[in-house]
Amino acid sequence: MSLPTPRTSSGEGVSLRGHRGFTAYLAGESAGLAGSSVHLVALPVLAVLELDASAGQVTLLASLSHLPTFLLALPAGAVVDRQPKRALMVGTDLAAAAIVAVIPVATLTGRLSVPVLCGVALLLGAVTVVHQAAAIAIVPQLVAPALLHQANSRVGAAFGAADTAGTYLGTAVVALVGAARAFWLDSLSYLVSAWCASRIPDPGRPAAGEMQRRRGIAGEIWEGLAYTARTPLVRDLVLALTVTGFATGLTGALFAFHLLTAVDAGPVGLGIVMGVSGVGALVGALLAPRIVARFGPGRTLVVGFATCAVSGVPLLLARPGAGWLAVLALAGACQLAAAAVAGTTQRSLRQQICPPELQSRAQQTSTWLVSGSKPFAALAGGGLATTYGVRPALLAGALLLLVPVAVLWRSPVRRMAAMPVAAPAVGGVGGVVGGNRSPADKPGKPGS
């Protein structure tokens, strides 16, 4: 495949320092992630320790949170390529704030139950799909091509910091006021995110010429699928990511349940492990551009995926005790550091070679395959855990994480010594807005 030629813009050499649009984007998405991290601590505590949810109910809850990705990711990509992305980000943040508030309200009225949590997970997952589609696709429109990897790295670092801060804050809030009340903080974070998103310079709609070529939602979805299938570098990366998504969906659905039951970590132990892991994501994201510059994207991606697989082994062996919690925290930090490096690298690579008018649809094709597999992975994890036990289910997920390493080892991706040049602008879409001018997936896995 011949790589596209660079696109040019007036902001090509502009630094991210003092970049108001980027700063607003970063602040809003970080606030939302910090609230989501509170959510991730409070939800398993609420379900397992207060509502006595079983392993099957916990995996069902995880499955429902990911199901909207499978159902909506592809049409969301087509919608986002048509609509102003800033408006979509603001609207979905406001909707998420209202949805999350249902949990503490249901607690106050005495109506909280596992089915209520499942309903919230389903609705929140739906608005999150649209929000993340817009938030990821807006980055190449706000940032000059030469700054794209730096921007993705900086966002990953901010997300790692927000993830850690939110996790520790969530642990403290759960301990002080209870798991249900902690969701008020999550709701507030979405309101902050909406306000920050409203401050982002609006890159606008696609150019009129491009809009005239639109062929309907189904045709646009097919264009995104076809682009992913026929582009070798993208195809291999998305295949590796899809297997990783299924494996992490299987293990992630049981992670908190395993720590709270078999490892007897308690809410504080769970928060500590998740918080230290978030520090790893912060460090990995900060170091990603330097690592890629020194070793090249190919070797960086292969080693990153391999490290993610190896770092999951301690979870299989863990037993109750402070020593094992320390081991799990360090292993989690190592895993998320490697995942942040691989995640920012693969996303920047795909964004660089993707034509601007296909950015959202190409990204959502990846999201559909990667995150859309997770509800089925969670159900598979629940079935394995119910039939054979939690540890065998975790072992199955750990073994699956080795498959992406083999995929990339046999792929042309491994031989890439430098990041590809950027895609050309088509129909006036893309480029930099206003001179100075930014990604969203919770860090932790190599990402979609």
C-alpha cells in the first residue's frame, strides 16, 4: 500500500502550548473520565457488597454497559461525520449527567436494585458511544497533523492522571458517604465536561461538496467497513485490537468481583489497585512519543501488546493479603503503561493515514469490532465462571491476550520504523481551526 502524502495547514508547526481549544477539550474529557473512575469504584461495591449481586449478575451488568457499542457504533460514526461534533459532545454529556443521577435518586426512594443498575448501564453506554465517536473524531480537526501524536499522548497522560485521581477520590467518597451517593459526583463531572466542551472552537460541518456525495447511513457505514478491510496496516491493527477487546472484556467483567471476593481486597483495596494502575497509564502516555521516536511504532506496538498479556498473570495467582495487593497494583501499573503507549501509537497511526472525511466512520468501525465484542465476552466470562469457576475464566482471557502479539508479529506493522505521513485533506474537511489548535477512551487497554 502506498502511503498518502502529507496534508498542509496554516497551523502545521504550532505548539500545543497555550492552545485554548485543546485545553478546553482536555479539561472536559478529563473531568468526565475522573467521574467515570468514581463510577467504576462505586458500581461494583454497590452491586456486590450492598445488593449481593452474583457473578452472573455482575457480568450481565458489564455486558449491558458494552452492548450499545455493538448496536450503535457504526451508525454513530456516520452520524458524527455529518453533524457538528462539539454539539454532540455537549448534548451527550448533559444526557449522561441525568442518567447517572438515577442511581442516588433510586436509593433515596428505596427503589434501587440490580435491574435499575442494568438500565442505567444500558442508557449510559448508548450516550457514551456517541460522545466518544465525536470526541475522538474531533481531534484531527483541531490539531495540526505534525502535532497529532503529541496531542494523543498528552490526552492519554491527562486521562491517566484523571483516572488515578478519580479512583482515589471515588474510594474516599465511597468510604465516607457510601457507594450510592458517590454517583452524585459522577453526575457533576459530566456537567463540568459539558461546559468545557462548549468552549471548544467548533470545526463545523463537512464541506458542501462532501455532503453532496453522501449516500445515506447504510452506504456510509459500508465505506468505513470497506476502508478498514482493504487497508493493510489498519486491518491488522484492528484485528489485534478486536481480539484484545474480547479478552479484556472477558477478564474485566470479573476483575472487581474476583478482587472483592477471592482476594478479599475490599473497597479500599480495589481502589488502591485501580489507582496505582492509573499512574501507569499516565507514565506510559507521557513516554509514548519518546519510545516511538527511539524504537519505531512497529516494535513499540508488538512489545506493548506482549507486556499487556504478561502483566495479567499475577491476577491468576493472587490470594488475600497486602503483599498480593501490592503485586496486583504494580502489575496493573505495568499493564496500563504498556497499553497507553500502544494505544496512543496505534490511534495516531490510524488517524494519520485515514482520509479526513472517513475519520469517524473508520474509528467507529474499530470501536464496533473492539468494544462491540465486549458484551459477548462478558457473557462468555460469566458462563465460564459459573461452570468452571472465576480463575479458569480469567485464565482463558489471559491466553487470548497472546493472540494479538502473534497477529502483529506476522504483520507489516512490525516492520514500521517511523510513523506514516498524514492523510490529504478532501473537500476542505480537516486541518486546523483558528491557528492554534486535539482523543477519548478510557486508558487501560491498547484501545480502539
